[in-house]
Amino acid sequence: MRERRLRAASGVGRHAQVNPAGWSELAGRPSRPLSICPRATPTSNWAIRRSQAPFDPPLGGAVIADMVQGSCCASKLPEMIPSSLSIVLPAFNEEARLGPALDELQAYLRSAPKGALPGKVDVLVVDDGSTDGTAALVRARAEYVGDGGPARGAAARRAAADGDVPELRLLVVAHAGKGSAVRAGMLAATGDLLVFADADMATPPDQLPKLVDALASADFVLGSRIQPDGSDMRASQPRFRRFVGKLFRLAARIWVTGPIDDTQCGFKGFRRDAARDLFSRLRITSIVFDVDLIFLARRRGYRMAVVPVVWVDRRGSRMHARPGLALRVGWDLLRIRFIHRGLKRAAAEGSPAK
């Protein structure tokens, strides 16, 4: 009976076979990352069907899930063959960590397996009003194509045109927090696919193909530090930070996000149209901005997916659990549903999510 209800709710017919472990495999259908029906509310009943991930073992093959409610996610996304990818890195006083991170990123982008990423890739560093040498470090790099001098810029552009070196750009904004810096970068980026990542490469760049693959069937992809076997890479964080994080996740799950266990992973990907729509509406720019994005995506009707990624706890974070920060987080979390209460689905405005 339970299996019959599961199939009825998820739209999986007789071709789905549920094995004793509770997983289901869709006969003749490609498996997809965990995708979330945007119409469901945090208190809705969710139906889950799971299948083997489409990633090759070198990319960290994982078991992922497909989560739907009824047939509201039955419509197919338009076919998309992305030709370009923009990677946005928000940075505030990251002079010490940004250089090695850019070395790691550029090394991977130059040696990435053919077809793993779109043909053209560029990197945009958003300097969030740093007071150290973050901006100067970016301008001094050989792949920088901004205002670092006509000779360097021309050479970098020629190398990028030949496919040797991905372009590196810099956007300097007034200091207003990570969410504001990410928003500025995502609205300025030009790729068909857009990804933002932490400036310290806490999620290594070899995880990028996972987001790119998932964006073939989703508008918005969330990297998750929770692995298919249930292990959580956040376990390496200090104990108090993990405790505070659990309280935050519980509140966010009940009030805003629904069944998403890792809202704060700083590794997320978007189709360009979805990114521009969501970030133009983003109102929360504190560390809670990820939750605001998820809420917006659900309200706008975009298809979301969750993909397990590798993550390393890089020490040096400027976020410290203090009473003032806790009050700000609680206030921002509380007001998300109110500041977007009049928001309509994209399809209702005549521009369906795509």
C-alpha cells in the first residue's frame, strides 16, 4: 500500500521498481539530481523516488533523489546546449587565500576533460569593498582582462580566444556583505550557465561538472555537503558552529525552504535567465541570502536540484557566532516570507521559467 501511494504521489507508474532498500529505479529513463517541486510548501507531504546518479565515478558518482509532488513538475525544460560558463567568486579581504584558490581553479579549467564544461569559461571576482590587496592581486594576474594595462589585457584576451586561459575579470563594489556581492556578480556575469563559489575553493573546482550536468534538467542547482551515504562533510567544523547550524536549518526548513538539508553550501549553479530573475528580486543580503534564493525559486516556479559535492572546511572564515549576528539571522529568516508575499510565479507573468 505504501509503495502504491508513493507511486501515485510522485507520478511514477508501473515502470518504476522499488527495491527493498527503499530506492526506485526508473526503467528506460535517465536519472536526475534531487529535484524539488516549487509549488510544495514546507509542510506538504513529499514523495521521493531515488536512482543512481548520472555522474561518472571520477566525478564522485553518487546516489541522488528525485522529489516531486503530484504532476506539478511534469513539464519538461527546454533543451539547452550551453556554450559558456561564468564562475563568480565573492571576496572580502581575501588577499591571503585568493591567490592559491585562483591557481587551483585556473589549473583545473585548463586541464578539465573535454566536454565536461562549456567551451568558454570566464571567472569574475567580486571585491566586496576589501581594504587589503585583494583587487590588486586579481589585477596582477596574467589571465586578468580588465583595466590592468592594455598589453596584459590584449595578451590575456588572445590566450582566452585560443582556449588556453579562461578570462579573469574583476568587479569592485561597496562593502555590503556576501549576499550583495554575489548578487552584483551574478547580474553582471554573461555566461549561459552561472555558478557562484566560495573564494577559498572550499568546494574544489573539479566539482563544477556536477552542476553543469544537473543544469541540463534544472534551472537552479544547489551543491550539498551531505553525501549519498548520509555522511555530512560539515562534521569537520567546530562543535558550536555545528550546533548553531542545526538550529538555523531547523528554523529555515519549517519556515522557508522545506526539505533541503544544506541551504548554506557556497556552491550553486543557475541557468542565466533564472539567475537574473532571482537575483534581481533578492532582498536579503546577509548570510541568509541563500535561503531567500531558495524561497524565491520555489515561489517563481523554477525547477531546483540538489547535488552532493566534496567540501573542505577552510579555516579563516570571518563568520563568528555572536549575539548580534544571531539576531540579524533570525530577523532576516523571519521576514523572508513577508517581503515576498505578493510575488507571482514566472508563468503567471507570461514568462515561464526556463
